[in-house]
Amino acid sequence: MFWTRLISGIILLIIAVGVMFLGEWPLLLILLLCSLIAYRELTKPLGCSGWLEGIGLAGVVSYYAAVYFSTDKVMLLMCIVAVFLAEMFCYVVTFPKYQASQVTSAVFSFLYAPVMLSFVYLTRMSELGQYLVWLILISSWGCDTCAYVVGKLIGKKKIFPVLSPKKSLEGCIGGVLGSAFIGGIYGYFVVEPAFPDNQVYLTLAFICAIGAVMSMVGDLAASAIKRNNNIKDYGNLIPGHGGIMDRFDSMTVTAPMVYFLALLMI
């Protein structure tokens, strides 16, 4: 199991680094594929099916088309509102086939995975995106690694004993500090040499620290959904990891956080 998980993790990392480096349509296609799968992984345990799910899947494709082809961010907002209105229309015309909770879950699933993951692309294609996009990986997977190592070494105090029994306070602190440290090192040795007039390493360290906090929120939120619905994993697509949502749960909230913090601070 360990080796399966390790090999899968290495392959995922290679793919992630490759498409983030390339940007443009290769990154968008990978994110679209992940978003479609993640949306399906969320709607299944939440009880969304039929037309509600179909509208959401069509909405994901439409939204990513707008992300790629439109330079006007208002179009993205219009797509999000259109998906909501389409789900409401379906709810009304098919009443009483669906419950209000199913409609809510369909819209939630659309926002939680596809829309949030799109910020990886939006970050990569921003003005300094070739440098900023790596903060998402540092804040999410870097935090996971640091938290795991620190938790294994000195973790004692369980911070979420019901939701996530293996998580410790020491591990969480280690994840945040580790991400901040990696982000600062990355800023100092990679970003600043490219922009010698800007000292941004402390800013990048701060962004990674906040991103790390949010990555743990994303991880715990995804775990809470699984516990609410009595499932172990969202899927079995990735050997040793589970589904897309099992592996990218932290990135879904880290990506928009990095995007907006970078927009405000850099």
C-alpha cells in the first residue's frame, strides 16, 4: 500500500508540475477532466442524479470554455449564475422529483470542485503566473508533507479527534510553518533573482502560510462530507489515494486563496 501510494503520488506530482509549467490548454484540459470527475464524486454521495447532475456537468464544460476563451471575468460570474438558475429551473419543472437539498448539493458540488479548481488556471495565466502557480502546490501538497512528518515525529495533541483522528496540533503547526519556509526559500532563490528590484520572499512565505491553513480546512471539509455520508474514499481512480477529491481536496481551497492574496499583495 505504501509503495502504491508513493508511486501514484510521484506520477501525480510529475503530471501536475508538467501541466503547470506548460499552462494554456494542457493545464485547462487536465483541470476540466479533474473537475468533471470531482463533480461526479461529490454528487454521488450527496444524492444528486439525473437532470440535476447532467446540468452540472454541462455547466462545468461551459464554465471552463468561458475560462479559456473569455478575457472578461464577468463571463465567469455569468456562467456560475446560469448554472444556479438552470438547476432551479429543473427543480421547478420536475417538482416533486427532487428535494431542495439535492438542488443545493448540485450547486455546492459545482462551486466546490470545478469553480475552485479553475483558480489554478487563473493563477497560472495571471501576470506573474509562471511564478505564483507553484505557491498552490507548496501550500497544499507541501503542507500535507510537512504536517505528516512533524505529526509522525512529535505529534501528540489530537486537534480533531472525531473528524480526523490522525491529525495533531503539532502536525498542523508544522504544516503551516513548513509551507511558509518553503515558500520563503522559493521566493528568495527563484522569484527574487528574476525580479531583483522586488523583495517578495516574505510576502510569498505569508501567502503560503495562509494557503496552508486553508489547505487543511479543505482537507477536513472533504473528510467531513465523507463521514456524513459513511464513505471511505470518493473514488478509486488513483491507486493508494482514492478519487480526485481525495487527492485534490486541499487544492480546491488553496488555489483561490493564493490567487486573491497574490492579487492583493504583489
